Amino acid sequence: MLTAEQRLFLKQCRDRYLSDLVQDIFPFWLRHGLDPKNGGVFTCLDRDGTLMDPTKSIWFQGRFGYTSAYAYNHIDKNPAYLAASKSCVQFLEKYGFDTDGHMFFTVTADGKPVRKRRYVFSESFAAIAFSEYALASGDDSYAQKALDVFLSMLRMLGTPGFLEPKTYIPTKDHSITMILLNVAACVRRAIQDPRLDAQIESSLYDIRHLFMKEEFKAVLEIVAPDGSLIDTCAGRVINPGHAIETSYFVLEEARYRKWDPQLIAMGTQILNWSWDWGWDKEYGGIINFRDCKHFPPQDYSQDMKFWWPQCEAIIASLYAYRATGDNQYLEKHRMIHEYAFRVFPDRTYGEWYGYLHRDGTVAQPAKGNIFKGPFHIPRMLMTGYQLCDEILNDNVIQFHVDNFLHIINQ
């Protein structure tokens, strides 16, 4: 049961998430990001929204196509949201795919290829954009397109030699495993197919049995194909933000399964471990990287504060409270909410800074680039708004404490 203080705080969070979404984040990107000439969205924007580079991220055509359609479906039937999604989706269809089916990474403003990478993340974001746009527009053909792109991802990943290996040492990567979990779940909202369910099961199995390491109480970013530790700097990397995002995806799947207790235990365990590794006890916030054996991380940005891990922690902590009713997660949510909204929003020009030093000072003030744009922040604001509203309406799923602890300790 929420106390009066907790209820007031959640009301303030809910209202802040909605107001920031519709009065700040979406207006910033609709005003400065959309390309009225060629379609799609620019993301390389300076602090005030000035275009710095017309190169377009294919990732973000999918990402903004998804978030704007999701906003239309779940927040407000604003025709500007649907139009933005349509613009990004059509740009993807026209310019995103190479002749071999593999998508580009970046293109020029008018769609000419600039760069192609070994990853299939462009495909992952195209798939979720197509699926959410299908629901927003009522055009079922986009649901099939979403499934086709998802199956193309599996084909490319499963065809030896199609994608250049990241290293010559065989590895399993946490990043693609967790992305496939989320993509399959998003596409499933628009179209049913047993191959989606199979991928969700496969990702959950690999996360639990390959990447979660009880001996380190951590989720590792890469492991050997059998799940064993690769005892190198790269093999010992913990990315707390990625792992916290995974906990959110696992808890979302638990909800889909009517709050499956084993998935709740798995998701909250990942969140607990990753919070312990990632939370900066001196300055607050989630840092970028740790080494599971406590050696110095090799990445130069290891102790910086990026925007997206804070977003994932806001969502995951609310999901964990929504699933368990355990006040420790409401307290984690308070900690990350207060930190993020103190240091990341730009009070002058709107939107959020993306890259802070460990002490919370701004490392660089641009609002977007090839990797930062209208995705993590609006997704957090929409999901946070929805979860706060559900909790305030007394829909928290309460579990028998003894049973919950028994599952965790198994």
C-alpha cells in the first residue's frame, strides 16, 4: 500500500513525464528534426536544435518511427505524431535497404548510402517501427513487413559469413540477445507468429544461462559460445545500463505472461545486480562500464553518465515495483528520477543533454547525433507515465513474500 508521501511523489512523476513528453521532447524533435523535403528525421542537432550534419541515422528513422507511433497509440491521437511516424517509415522503405536485404547504418539527407555496418540493429528498429505504425495506421501490411524484417535479421545472423564477425574469437553477445527479445515482443503486438515466441524463449534462456553470472552477480556483455568467461578486458565488461534495460524487457515479458513469477525473479535479480554495479554512490546516476574482476575498465567513457542508462533505470525500477510491490524499487526509482531530472534537462533550449562527466557537468551540449535522438527519452517518459498511472490506480500486483523469496533463492 502506498503511503501518502509515495502517492504524492508518483503523481508528480506521472505529471512530469507527460508534460515533458508533450511540451518539450516531442515538440523539440518535430520542430528541429523532421526533414520536410526528403522525409525522415535528422538527429545531428546542436544544443538549440541547429542542424550540424545532414547525415541521417537509419537507426533513428526506425526509432522515431516507433516512438511517435507509440505516442499516437497510447498517449494522444495527435496527427503530428502519426505523420512523423509515417515520414520515418516511408523513408526507411525507400532508402534503408541495400540490395542484399541488409540495411544501411547512415545515409545522406536524400537517402544515398554513406555507411553500412556488420550489425543488424538498423533492422531491429525498422521492425519495431513497422509494427507500431501498423497499429497506429490500421495498415496491416506493415505488420507483415515488421515480421519479414525480423525474419531477415534471423537469417542474416544464422548465415555463416553473411555478417563480418566482430572478432576472430567466437563470442555470444548480450546486446543482440536482449534486442531480439524486445523486437520479437514489439512485433508480436501487431502480428502473431510462432517464430516470435521461439525467439523470446531463446533470448530468455541465453540471458539466464549464458550471460547472468552468479559468481560476479552481474550480466556480462560478451561470453564464450558455451557461456564461459572470456578472461580479457573485453570479456569482463559489465554495462549496467544494458543490463538494466534487459531487466525491463524481462519484466515486460513477465507482465505479458500474467506476471510470471520466475521471470519477475529473473528481472529483479538482474536489476539488483546491475544497480549495485552501476549506481554511483558519490555523485548519483548510472555509470557506463565496470570490470567484473574490478580491474580498470578499458573504455575511456567508463565513468561518464550517458542519458540512456538513466532512462532505462527509471523504467526498470518502476516495472520492478509494479511487479512486486517491494518498496526498495520505489526508492530506487526516486533516486534515479531525482538524479536524472536534476542534471540532464536543458533548462534553456529544452530536451536533454546526452553526455555528462561523472560529477554531472556537461561534457558536450549537442542534443543529438547518430546514436542520440528521439528514442530513449520519449520511451522512458511514455512508459514511466503509464506505469505511474497504473500504480496510482492500485493495480500493483502483490505477491506472497515467502513465495517470492523462495523463487529468488532457487
